Amino acid sequence: MISVLLGSGIAQAIGTDFQFNADFNVLLTGSNLIVTIASGSSVASFSVGSTTLTLNLDSGSNVTVKSSNFYTLSNTLSQTTQCNNNYSYVTFAGGSSPSNIVITPSSTIACVLANPVVTVTAPTAGSTVGGVSVTLSASATPSEGYTITQVQFQVDGSNVGAPVTNSPYNYNWDSTSVSDGQHSITAVATDSGSRQGTSDPISVTVRNNPPVRSGGAPSGILPSNTTSVNLTLTTDENATCKYSTTAGTSYASMPNTFTTTGGTSQSSAVSGLVAGNSYTYYVRCQDILGNTNTTDYPISFSIASSAGPTASITQPTQGSIVSGSNVTLSATATPSQGNTITQVQFQVDGSNVGAAVTTAPYNYSWDSTSVPDGSHTLTAVATDSLGTNGTSPGIVVTVQNNSGGGGGGGGGGDFTPPTIPTTLSALAVSQTEIDLSWAASTDNFGVTGYHIYRNGAAIATTQVTHYNDSVLQPDTTYLYSVSAYDAAGNVSAKSSPVSATTLAEAQTTPPPDIRYGQNVLIGNTVYFLDPSSSKRPYTSAGGFLSFGFNSFNTVLMPNQDEQNLPTGAFVYPMEGSLINDHGTVYVITSGERAGFTKAAVFLGLGYKWSNVIVGDTSFITTLPPINSTAQAHLPGTLINDKGTVYLIAPEGKIGIPSIDVFKSWGYSFGKAVLANAFDHPILQVGVMSPRAAGELSPY
């Protein structure tokens, strides 16, 4: 059978004849010899056995069979094998009748003109070798009538060692004598007729040094939200790589093998990284010959800190008095690890003043005449390259641009501070918010406002006796105090401090046995199960009924998990509710209450006594009483404006798209009042959505 065909093969077949336009090589697998049908030959047909080539000749045949090794081409016609300088050959021509000729090549050299034939048998072409004892082997066949006298091995064309004079032709070569990389090995055979033959070269790769490592990644400082990375590097040869977090660990003792390894590209994922930490992984590799790194290749990087930048106001100082149109505000800012400060924005009483300062030193010239005389809180907000903000502790300064102090004190101005605020309380209402309230201070000319302090630093000012601190961390304790100030800039001492702890982190998935959005009865109090993972008490039965609940029949009995929920802030009566609190009727609007100076105003605005419910509103901030019908209805009021019902909201009026949406909020048409001339111009700002579970207000 034909095992291997080399060359371009048969050019064409005409009738039963085959013609060859190029040499056609055939491997006889039984003898492992190659014979060639020469280009230009033609035969009727041919076939190949394991050790023979059979040609069928006819009158049109003329064929030459040759051997590049100068072997004898025995044949059934006893045709003599001839030679030229390149090969041995036999030629046959067809006769008048077809005939078969069997050619059996042998490894006997046919020509005295032929050189010895030598082949490198070890190592194999393309292999990788290393060490001081690499076996070089060759086979050699002499010219006819001669014997092999020696075989000389060569590397890159230069002799290595002495010639080998006896078979087997082997030589132990020290591969460390050449550089790592590709090298060519040949063998030169000399026979007793002084003829020489050189083998075809084979290429091998020499490796005596451990793999060269490069391109390690990652490096530098990675973003703070990085929790896992791919360690990667490249080796200059196929290698298996390991890593350790301990320097100086031997390759054999390293506990971690790269996930992708064995080639030249190495990679492995590592996880569990934490913001603010630095990491170094020490890598060693071993190639297929066992050449192993004995030094570490470090891959080092850091994860930026997740903490925001910090800022501090350095000028003016706490409690100082300032004036004029050119007050210098100065601050320092420090970025978190691995980041830079991109800007610092100064604020007065929580509002930005001027453009942000983008380069140090962080200074701004503030016109203090833009605010009234009195106490004001200065802060600086630093922003880093990750876009994270950090706000400085507030400092309180007194602005005095007009003479005469607080005015009206007679002779020497006002130098008397307000009384100290009392009964300060702090209630944690969520993971991020603590609500403060206190009793009002008094002053000889009147209290202008209050400074709020968290952990000793001023954070805000307010003109009312309550404050919601809503930028806090979960499960964290904070200390608060309050001071009062008047229009002349006099500031009271701080109140007695109180502390509160924000609620702990909520579960990612609420427990399935907590019925958020429902109402439950615990003791004698109805609680709303707020989706923010707290239970919030209604202030009174009237407050409960104000949300459109027609009776207490829908109130559920709690399970243990619902009873264990932390208690949140009170549920104030629904916006627009009319509450009779100890004989005084109030309307609930924007979380506050407003009374009526007389019944005529109440009725003149279209309100109905039948919609008044009894409840407790004493804890709600009281607005000035409503003393006139010449005004628009307050937010929370349902109005009938020319046949269309709207809900007045703080930003405008909200349309109600359907009766189903209207009823979903517990409204009835009996609660709507006729719009007056002051309601008509109010613009519509949206459309009411159906009430969803857990919602307490439509805006």
C-alpha cells in the first residue's frame, strides 16, 4: 500500500496511461525506502506493495525510476542500476505487448560515485533539550564497496567532540556550551574511500535556564470597589507557574498553581481583596525540562481606600467675628489612599458659595455682606478622583456688617445670648437618619435659629426646633447637642448632649414572614410595618383612620418577627386630614399642622365638620394659624376645580386619572372642597399613581 506520497504527483491520465509532470515519490512501508517515478515518465498503470513498485508497460510507456540515496533498484527485467551525481536510476520502455515489471529497491549502495548517506536519529526534530549529557545519535550507510570510518557531529555547523569511529554512532553533548534557543544539529559521515555525506539538519531548542518572567499585572493602585483580580504574566517558554503570598518560598512548597499555565501566558484569579490594603504575590515557574526559578517575581498592587476624602476649615476659626466683602475662607483636604483631590467647594449654611477651588491652596474670598448679620455655619466639601465627597466639620462664625448689634437694645446694642435649648431628644428612624427635637430657647430680642452639633462639630443651622440628620452610617452611635443664636450673633452654650444609634443594616431580602405594608396591633397600639424594616406607631385612632382605613377590622395580629422589628418614627396623620386635638381643629400639611383662627375661616375655605376626626397632634410642628379665606388651600387638600378633582401638593396640583386611583388612597368626594380664586392659577405638576403597598402619601 502507499503510505506516504510526496511531490506534485500525477499530472494527468489519458485513457489507461498515466503521465507525470513532476517527480512522484512513493514510500514503501515494509522496507521504509522511498523510490521516485521521474518527471516526464508515462506508464499504462502502476501499483505499490509494502516493498515493491509494480509498473505495467505498454507500447506508449517510457518510465524512469530513481533513488536519491543511490540504492540498488533490483527489477524483474534485470535492468542494471545506473548512477549520476545525484541519484541512482533504472529506465524501462514499453514493448509491443503489455508487460509488468516489479522493482524491489534495497539499501545497498549501487554506485561508486555515491557519497555516504547519514541521518541524525536523536534527538528528534523540534524537540527541547538541556543538560550536560544530551545524546546525539546517527545512522550511516557507506558508498558501494566502502565502509564508514567516522561520523562527526556538528552544532550550528561547528564540530562538537571527536569523531565517532564505531557504530552505534552516539555522542554525549554538553548543551550548556551554547545559549538557550534554537540550534541546528547535523552529522558528517566519512567512508574508507574518503567520500563524505552530510545529513539533513534538524532543529532543536536548548533550554538550560529557568523561564524568564515578564509583564506581571496588575500593578499600581486599583479602584476601591475591586474585590478580585486576575494575576497575569508571560514566560519566554512553556512553563508551569505557582505563586505564594510569602517571599522566599521554594517552587516545590508554593501552595497555589496558576489556573491557566503550561504555555507562555499565565493567569490566575484571586479574590477577597479589601479596600485600603496592599497585596504582593510571589511567582516562580518551571519549564518542561525541570529548570526552575530560584528567585521571586513579585506582582504587587494596592486597593484604594473606600473612605472618602477629609476636609477641615482653617480660616476663619470657630467663633470668630467676620465682616466685609473679602473674607478669606481656607481649607485643607486629604484624599483617600490612591486618589487625588479634584476640588473643594465652600458652603455657608449648607449652600455653595462661589465656584469650587480645583488646586491647592484651597482659598476663597467670600462676600459676607451677602448674608444677614448673625451666626452662620461654614463647611468645605472635598471631592476626590473617584467622585467621593467628604465634608469638613462645620465652624460657626458671627457676621457683623451693620453697627448697633441686634438693634433696639438701647444705647449699647444686644450682648445677651439666648437661653440654652432644653429637652433635646434623638430618635433613630432608619439606618441613615436620626431625628432631633428640643424645646425652644428664649431671648431678649428673639431667637434667630439653632446650631446643630454632631460629635462636637457643627453640621447645620435651622430656624425650627427639630432637625433630621440623614447622612449617617448604619448601626453607629452619634452624640448631639444644640445651641441657640440671635440676630446680633450671640450664641448660647450648648445643650446637654444626647446620643442615638442608627438602625443596623437591613437584610438584603426581607424575611418572608414579615408583612410589610400591613397594619398590626401590638398591645393597644396599631403599628404600620414600614418596608424600611421598622414598625411605626400611629399617633392616635384618628391618625389611623385618616389614611382611608374604614375600620380596625383590617388590622392584623403580629407574628414574633414583626413584634421584634425596631420601632421607627410616628406615622403622622395623612396629608390634608382635619384633626380635632383637644377642641382645636388643625389641618395636616407637609408634615406640620395649621389651626384656624375661627370657624368662619374654616367653613369659608369649604372644609366640613363631618370630615373632622379626633386625634393627637401635639408632637407636630405648629404653623401660624389660618386667619383668612383669601388664600389658596394648603398642600394635602383635595379641591374640586370646575368639576375636576385635584390634590394640592407642595409643588403644584396633581391630577387624578381615574376613580380607582382616587379610591386607592382612601379618598371620598365628600372630602373635596371647592377651589377658590387662589387655587385656579396653581399649575398641574403630575398625575397621581395608584396606591402601592406600604405607601402613606401620594406625593
